[in-house]
Amino acid sequence: MAARKNPDEPTPAAVVRTQEYAAGVGWEVGQTAPDDAYRSLDDHSAPTGPVVHSHPGGHARLIVAKDAVVTEGARRELDAADTEQTEG
């Protein structure tokens, strides 16, 4: 470490890096998905039915894969499926 040329100069502040923590496992945005989440598609490629955790056969959309980070878009799709099942 080099000595300061001017001893009257203030000592620079230390830079402390904040530690980042994993958001954990779950279905909230930023968390790691604990399982795959699929949703069936109808004849017009519109999502239909509940969210399932294994491929339902036929045409289906993978909303989020196991161990992937849940995004806002994936969370919206999961919420939309829950709302349709509750209302329907």
C-alpha cells in the first residue's frame, strides 16, 4: 500500500460491498421455483385449466421451470390461472 503524499489529506472511506442473499424457494417474484409449472392450451392456443406441475399432454405452456427464478410475467400467469379457477 502506498503512503499518502500529504498527511493532512483525509483517509478515504472504506468501500463495503453489501451482501446479496438468495430470495429462497417459492412462487413469489425473485424466488426459485420449487417445481415446473405448466398450463394447458386450448385449440386457439389460449391458456386454459389449472396450473399443473407435470406436462399435461397435448399442447401446454411451461410458465416457469424448476430451479428458475420466478419473473413478474410468470407470477402474472400463475395469478391469472388462480383467478380463472376461482371465478370459473
